[in-house]
Amino acid sequence: MTFVVGNAHPTLMTSTNFINNWENSFNCLYEWLLNQVNDGQYFTLQLTGEDSHFIRFSQAKVRQTGLVWDAQVELNLMGEGRTMTVTFPLVGDKNIDLANVETYWQELREDIKGLPVDAYQVLPEAGESSHEVSQGNLLPTAEAVGSILSVVEDLDFTGFYASGEMIRASYNSLGVKNWFASPSFWLDYSLINEREKSLKGVISAPVWHQNRYEKQISAHRHLLPSLSLPEKEIKPGLYRTYLSPSAVADLVGMFSWGAISEASLRQGGSALGKMRYEGWELSPLFNLAEDFSRGNVPRFNGFGEIAPSYLPLIQKGKLVNTLINRRTAKEYNITGNGACVGESLRTPVVSGGNLFADDILKEIDTGLYISNLHYLNWSERAGGRVTGMTRYGCFWVENGEIVATIKDIRFDDSFYRYFGDNLINLTDFVEFIPYISSYGHRSLGGCTVPGALVADFCFTL
């Protein structure tokens, strides 16, 4: 199934044509808008675009495949304390796109008059511009199915593959123009045994390395027989637990849900309140930062600001920075640091430790090996308590050996414990765990995190 934006046929246009047409058309919209603003008026113009190849697999067969060319423009008009927004497709045909923006611009100018005044409105500012186009080497569309399935054709392989160019842009009426284009792929998959138990894996990069993919599948093949071990029911209690990088990424992701946001802290809804106001600390082993050095996420935000290339957030267990966008900075008369509108993590990195991969089972000794978690949520935000379920490839370990699978069980514990006094060690390796949402459009970025060995991780039901 093929989805095409505009009136072009995919056999007549390459993805490069689409992207070049989008940029040219987007620049034309911008130049037209510059000639329309009156004194006291401002605008921002943002673009979210992708040229993506999607494949769904089940039982090592292709169940659905398609190409998506899609670009969406967000136009914000601001003036006299009011802001109004409209979103519309960018076709890549200048005549069509200019006709659309002219219509929407007139509607914005009329409708904005009826809005209430926003006391904390953030207006565009003059500043630094950027044009970042990253290089990659993705699987050609015609080769993707063969490259992926040739390695797993004898397995019950289920997964979702997405690959292609991602576009983000943010221009404003004061001359700031930020453009970002980056190729990337991710393959999120499960290997399923005859008992319908699964091992889950994910791989992502701007370059497809067949050897790396085959090596990862080989490692999972080696672990797959463990899913046929007897199943052990874990009783509620405290257990020495190893959390894989995937599980750690889910736990770190909770910092974006009302924790690392400065606005959330100021408004009393942050799980980091005890660190800010009561002097609580995490383990000195725990270091969290925003690090844009991978180049897979634009440093600019929706306001057109460019964030620092590296921003430490928690250093040696101490809260040293939060994420502050311009609106929060204006409301509380503080300095912003280029955070996105939601003040959430965009490219978080947790530093590794010195736990070697070959020593993980030995260091667990007796306890749990947790490959994946899901359905996470706060159970008590003020205390940093997170609840969720185990999922996929989770095992009971005795005397340094995997001896059983486990029935899925709920955990309920505080990051003040598992990233605090109960954090025994972090692995000496880190993994990039991509954000794989494709709701509306493909997500950018992900977490770079190690695995973690934790004492007395709390399981409840």
C-alpha cells in the first residue's frame, strides 16, 4: 500500500525530489509570509516531514508494506498578546502551497482577534540559524525484505520496520531559519517460541549494518531456548534484579512525565521535588544528560531556539539542571535552555558503569533478569514511585544461571531507590533505544542507556 502526498506519482519522483521540493516550497511560503506581516505581528513556520518505508512482519512473512511521503506545516500568527495556529499539508508544488498559505493566513488574521490575551505569550526572537543535513546509508527499498528475512526465515519472527529521511524545520519572522534532515531506520521485533513466549529486540541507526543485525539475531537465538524453561511464579517482594538497557530506557523515560520539567517543579507536580526542595540525591553512579552529539535530533525547538549541545541534568546523583523552555522562563523570570514546548527529554544519555556483560548473571547470583517493561505510570509522583509490568524475555536466576522463565509480574518502586541507594552498578556498555512511535509521524531520537543491577527491586502483584 502506497501513500503519496500531493499529485506526484511515486514511480515518477524519487524521495530526493520530494525533499528538495518540500524545502523549496517551504522557503517560498516563508518569503511570501515575510511580506504579509504588519507592525506588531510575528509568525513562526514549522515543518514536520518524512519519506518513509514501512514493513510489518508476522511469522517471518511480510504482512503489510508501504511508502509514505508526508509533510505538515504549522503556522503560528502572534500579535497583541494573542497566538493562533493552523496546520496544513505541504504538497511540494509552489502554486498549490502558496494558494493554501494565502487562504490560511487570511483566516488567521481574522480569527485571532477573538482570542483572549495570553499573559505569558512567547514572541519570536532574532538569533542563530542552522542548516543540518546528516548522511546515512539505509537499506534500498527493494532490498529491505530480503536483508531482514534471510536471517530469520526459520524463526517465528514478528516486527515492524521503518526507514527513511526525517525532516524538521523552524523559521520565524525575524529571520531565524533552522533546517534539519536526517536518515534513520528502526526495526522493532520479537522472536516467539512454541509456548508463545517472546524475546524482544530493537535496532536503529542512520546506517544499516547487515553484520550487526545478524550478530544481534544470533545472540537472541542463543537465548531463545531459555524461553522453554519451566515457568516460575514470582511472589511479591524485594529481589536483586538486573534491568536491561531497554528496561532502563523505559524508567528514564518517566522523567519526561512531570519530573525534569522546570514548569512541573515550579507548579508542584514534579517527581524531582524532593531533590530540588529537600536535598534528596540519587546514587553517585547515576548521571543523566541531554546530549545532541549523535545528530539524530535537531537542537532547535518550536520557538526556534537552539539548545546547548550537551546539558547535564543529574550529575553524580545531584540535580544540577532542569529543562526550561522560553514560556516557563518568562513566567518565572529565569533563563531558558532551549527545551522543547513540553520540557521533555529529547536525546537523554545515562553514563555507563563497570559491570561487564559476561558478569551480569554472576552478579545477579539469585534474582531476576528483566529484559523489558511496559505500561509504566506514576503510582505516587511526589515520592518518585513508578509502576508497570514485566514483559518478554524475563528470567529467574539462581547461582548465576538462568533456571526458569517467570510469569509477568507488576513492579512498584521509586527511582529514589532503584536509581538511588539500591543501584549496585551499571553496565560498561550502553545501547541506543530509539523512540519508535509512528502516531501521526515517525518520532526522532531515543535514549542511550546502560543496563542496571539493582538491590531489592520491589514487585507487588
